[in-house]
Amino acid sequence: MIIHDLSLTLNKSLVIWPGNAQIVLAHTSHQAKGDRATVTYLGMSAHTGTHVDAPCHFLRDRGTVDQLDLTVLVGPAWVVDAADADAITAAVLDGLDIPPGTERLLIRTRNSALWTQPAAKFAPDYVGVTADGARWLVDHGVRLIGMDYLSVAPWDDLVTCHKILLSAEVIIVEGLNLSAITPGAYQFVCLPLKLDKADGAPARAILIEED
């Protein structure tokens, strides 16, 4: 089998959401300095890089990331290409030939090209899912949606899409790098860190392709 790593590498130069804490990667001890072991300290927002949103991110008193259903985060997935779309609307989704019964949908947009650019800055014109696009996903039984930028929702309306999806218990995976992925069928694995009562968590996400 072939494993495709969709995860962004966490480092100090990685683009972060405006207002979030900067990534801190520092050695508290290092063998090069004569210490017995090398130990790294990591500090960052839970919504950094490739990560998963929990319902309580936008819905008060709803589920936390440690309560997410792992059976939804692992299983068959369908990758579509929407490189020409400026937004993922219901009309765009209708035209993507998504197989009926698809429960895990990953959408590759022009966003993925941003991850291949060195020293990229935050791009507020990224492609997101509109409100009617979110309703389309819910109405068509999608249980997990993966997007290739730091938010599933567009910059000019961050709340509506999130609330529609999270209210329907659709799991949101953000910050995927789909730049090298060919559309089609895969096995998807995405395991967020088990953070106690958190609204989101960093994750390692992969696609498995039968060779």
C-alpha cells in the first residue's frame, strides 16, 4: 500500500490563524549541550496546522474533541478536485460527481498550492464552504469534511458554516495538504490528540492507497 501524509509539518514558519499563539518549539535539554537526553517543548493553539474541530468550538456545551467518534475519523474517503472554485457552494458540490453514500469527503482546492510556497503568509481569500454548501453536505449524509486550509468556513462568514456542520455532528478536519493527491477513493485515517475537554486538537492525517 501507499501512504500519503496530508499533515502539515509544525514549525515556527508555518502559517497560523490570525490572533492565535505563535508556534513555540524549543529544547529544554539537548545532548549537544551535554544533557543526558534531548527534550522538546511544544506550545501552540489547538487549531494549528492539521487539526480537528469539536462541536464545542462554536456550539456552547456541546461535545469536546476527546469525545469524537473515532469510527468516523477512520474509513473510506473520497477526494474531489475543486481547483477552479472560489467557494464550495451547493452548486459546486452538485457538479463534483461525488458518489452517493460518501461519508468522508476531502476537497482539494487552490488552497493546497499555498502549502507548497515557502514563507507563505495567511491568505484571507482562501476557498471555504458556504452556508448552502454546508447544508448540502449535511443533507447528503457526509459525516466528515476535510478542507485544505485553516478553516472550513470562508473568511467573511466563519460562524454559519461551522454551526451547520457541527450541529449535525459532522466532523471537521482543517489544514490538510492535498496538493499531491489525485482525486478518487482512499482509506482515511485522522487521529486528533486526546485533549481533555478541548474544542479542537492537532492531528496526523493520512490517506492509504492500495498499490
